[in-house]
Amino acid sequence: MKKSERHKLIKRMIKEEKLSTQKDIQDRLKAQGIIVTQTTLSRDLREIGLTKAKKNNEVYYVLADETNKIDLVEFLSYHVEGVSRAEFSLVFHTRLGDASILANFVDANKGELILGTVAGANTLLVICRDTAAAKQMEEQLLEKMD
């Protein structure tokens, strides 16, 4: 099977059911006669732009274009390991490689409080409209992270 066909199949599976692990996806592919290694699957998921989302205490994969249906703070609470605030800026500490995924999500769903983002490998700088907006977002995020 071509990679592009496999990508389409994975996207369809993600849209149709809540899959929580790479093993879940790998098992679904295997059930359809498609054998992939964990390394290949991991690369596929990254290329497709899948990320995990948390909603109602459930964690599952979503497509990047589906994340707008998920609350921004709820989404961030799953991926952010720590947060620091300096005036109108927030610094989110993430797992290695997650910062750019979060930056794309925040930029697409920023609303009125956020002006923009800058991502590193495991750090995301979020520039808020003002100090009050940064404080509000920090408090909401810390509450969800607890």
C-alpha cells in the first residue's frame, strides 16, 4: 500500500473512532491487512499532523483540522508540562517536539487574548494582548493541569 493511501486510511479511522494509542491504530490497520512498524506509524502520524486531545477525561488522537472543536485550555492542559508568566507573555514547557504542534493550534484558536506564538523544540512563547489576559490564561491552564 502506498504511503498516501495509508495516510488517508489513518485519517478516516481517526475521524470515525476515538483511538488513544499508536497500538490501537496499528491494530486497526492490521485488521485491514496492513502491517506497519511502530517507527513507520509514528512517522505517519507526525506527517499527517495528528495530535492527542483530552476531553471529558478521555485522551485520543485528533487531526489538526479537528482541534478547533476542542477547548483551547483543555487541549493545552494535556500537552503543557509547566507554565511561567512574565507580564503579558506565557512560556509553556512541553515534551520534546510538542511546542510547534501547540503553536499551530494556539495560532488557529487564539481568539482575543493571544497575539501570537513562537515555538522551540520543547518551549512555546505565547504573547498575550496584555498582562490581564496572560494572567487569566495562566490561571485557567494551571486549574486544568491540577
